[in-house]
Amino acid sequence: MKRITYILLPILVFVFTRCKVDPEIKPELPADNIRQVVPQGWPQPVYQFQNNPLTADGFVLGRTLFYEKMLSRDNTISCGSCHQQFAAFAHLDHSLSHGIDGLFGTRNSPPLFNLNWHPSFMWDGGVNHIEVQPLAPITNPVEMDDNMTNVVSKLSNSSKYKSLFKNAFGTEEVNTERIFKSLAQFMGMLYSYKSKYDLHVNGAQGGEFSAQQTSGYNLFKAKCSQCHTEPLLTDFSFRNNGLSINPILNDSGRAHITSDPSDRYKFKVPTLRNILQTAPYMHDGRFTTLKQVLDHYHTGVQTSATLDPFLLGGIVLTEQEKLDIISFLGTLSDYSFLYDERFKDPN
């Protein structure tokens, strides 16, 4: 029997070890990856987390809330429903936003990144602070159609969120301020500054342009950069870019906020970073390709009282020049951002 005991003991130990339940493995978020960034040559951001200290736990809570469908009335729509990471947090192939009960919004879902530099939000600039921006889609009847009282109640009844709020803020209390601050930490960390274009302007390896990309870049600087200003590729202004009026939407743009007739049909100039990933284009998603966009600026600009003066007569472009500009625009894709594990849905 003694001999048998010595033979079985290693087997029993092995079986016991293999039957143990593995601990849950969660990806770490290194502290040095959760920090404010100001890329070389960029201006200082408008939002710098002054009253919202950036922490890994705050970021994790904000990321979880971004993908949380409980922020909508019937728990079917999250921020991430209309802002997909692979599309630079825009809504791929959807001209207008899709909300609760299958309802359509009136505007295209814009991409989300480098938001700390934005002095205002939404196509008409109707929100002026990143910490209150989520309130608009949460309460919009054709988007998430809920109110903060309901949202706070639902999250407060979740053991998962009690733990996440305690980690981020020290107590389990769920309130509107904490929801918005944590979302601002996640959205504020959506930095995109590592495209081939960025390597090129910084003289770094991997930033070498082809002859066509170089031609397109020169054309861009001559014909497009007045509005799409480097390095953010937008000047955040509101302009009428000569689109014909959609008779169904009849969207007055910036004038919807200011009630100033001089702002009619003016919309926020979008960034061109990651432009290949964010189709369709314009505030109402009317164009599906960049070729259509350039064709508009060449021959489709509609004259009106508020048309941007730079676009009077359109922008003269040959077919080859259009191709060259599109080739350059391809260098603005930041694949490290588009596939960054930190920004993915944790569920």
C-alpha cells in the first residue's frame, strides 16, 4: 500500500491543481497610458481635466458607461451604438443617426476624438462643454430618450456600477456629475495623433509620402487648409459650405442655436483626420465617397447669402488633382487609434 500511495500522490496533486478555478483575467490599464497628451506642435487643449482629475478608475467607469445601454429609455441604445471605434467613433454607412425605437435623427453622427480641443460640440455648436455633451443624446427623443433621474436610478441599482463608482470616486454614490465626469475622462482620452501624416510632419521614420501624396498635400494646403487647419485639420468654425438645402430636414444649422439669420446653414467644420473611416460625409451624410465631396466643391457649391466667401465660384480641381488630394487624405488614418484596446467595449 505504501508503494501505491507514492504513485498516486503526484496524480492527486495534479488533478487538484487542474480543477482549481482560474482567477478572472482583466487587461491592465497602465497609469502612464491614462494621462493628458499634447502632441508636438499642437496648441494647448481647451479642456485639461482641471476639475476632473484623470485616473485609470475614472477612465474605466467612463468607458463602461459609454457602452452602457441603460443610458437609454428601454436599455437598447448606448453611446457606442452610434459611435463605433473602427469608424473613428462615427457611425459607418449611416447617413443619419439611428436611435431608440428605430427612429432616425436629423444629422450624421460625427467622429469622436481629440475632443479636448473642441470649444463646442454638435454640428451646430449647441453644447459648449465636454462634461455636459452626453446630456444631449441621452435626453434627445430620437436618440436615447431618457432622463438623468431614470439613468441614475438604474445605475444605482447595479452592483457592478456601485463597485465602479466606488473605485472612481471613493463611494458608491451615483449622480449626474459623476456620470458626466467619468464619460469626459473616457472621451477626453480618445487621442488620435499617430497617422502617417503625423510621422511626415514630424520628420519621423514611416512618414515618407509618395509623389501622389506629396502632390495631394500641397494641393490641400493651397485649397483646403483655410478651413481644415493643421494640425487638428479643422478650425472649429461654423461655415456654410454651399450644400443644397435638404427640403425634408430643412436644417438651419448654427442659426438653430443663435437665432441669427447670418448663421443660417452654417455647420461646424469637421476634422479630416481618419476621414477614410468616417463615411458618409457632411452634416446630413449625403455623400458616400470623398470623390463626391470634391465634386461638390468643384461644381456643386450653391450660392446663398451666408455662403462662405472662400467658396464663391467653388474650388477649381482637375480630376487628377482630386485623386491626389484623396491619396493625401489616406495618410490621415490613425490605425493605432482605430484599434486601441483601451477604447474597446469591455463587455
